[in-house]
Amino acid sequence: IAVRMYKSGDYSIKEIIETNQISTGTFYREINRLKLKKLNKKNEQLT
């Protein structure tokens, strides 16, 4: 849910972590994991 809220652009980081009762670290870890996954997928397509 937190990722969907982030991607929508309708919520602040503070709203997302408070609504989902997660820490800031957990939130950013998940966002970074998804960004890395997306980047790896792009790199695979280039090779």
C-alpha cells in the first residue's frame, strides 16, 4: 500500500509512513529496492 501511495504522488512521505505505521528507514529501503529492480530490468533489456 505504501508504494502505491508513493507512486500516486498524492501523499507526503510523512503521511505514508504514519498511515502504514512503518519507519522511515523501512519505507526508503522498499522504494530503493524497487528502483534497483527497475534499473536492473532496464539493463537486462539493453544487453
